[in-house]
Amino acid sequence: MRTHNRAASALLAATAAFAAIAVAFAGNASAAQTADLAGSCTGRNGTVITLDLEGYTFAGPNTASITLDGSRPSRVSFGTAYNWSSGALDNTVAHSARVVVRSPNRTFTDSISIPACR
């Protein structure tokens, strides 16, 4: 009986160790690079377009090129994260934005169009 209990205890310990390793690796996966381009029409405060980049490494160069309403793209270099906002835009006309993000591990491109809200 004791041999069986020792074997069960060893199996339980090995399973717990494996689960701990799996959780550790899953935690690293959640720290992956993310990019979110979003926009909203906020009534009297105007239209706002935002870009949020998270989880990048300093192994760069990390760059983002942002085009707002067809203007010449503005290019920025960033470290592990970057947050940008257009500020309040005229909400009586439609707006658009396009972003191209480049890092050693990923290229991300996205576009958004926000219709006039008044």
C-alpha cells in the first residue's frame, strides 16, 4: 500500500509541476504584441481616433506610421508600448486613419473609418 501511495504522490507532484510550467508559459503568451486602432464619435466633443500598442520588446526598431484623413504619414519609433490619440476632430465630417506597425517579430496594418456623427 505504501508503494502505491508513494507512486500516487510522485505522479501528483509531477502533474502539479507540469501545470505550473504551463501556467508560466501561458502568462508569457498573454504578454504578446497587441495593436488596437479604434475610433469613436463622441457627440459635441468631436471624433477621436486612438492607437494603442503594447507588449513590444526593445529588440527594435519598432515603428508606427500613422496616416490621418489621407495626410502624409507621421512615423514614430517606440520602445515597449506606444499610445496615440488624434484629439478632438470635427464630428460633422467623416474621418479615416491607417496605421502600419513594424517590429522585428511582426508587421501590423489596420484602417478605420468613422462616419460623421452630426
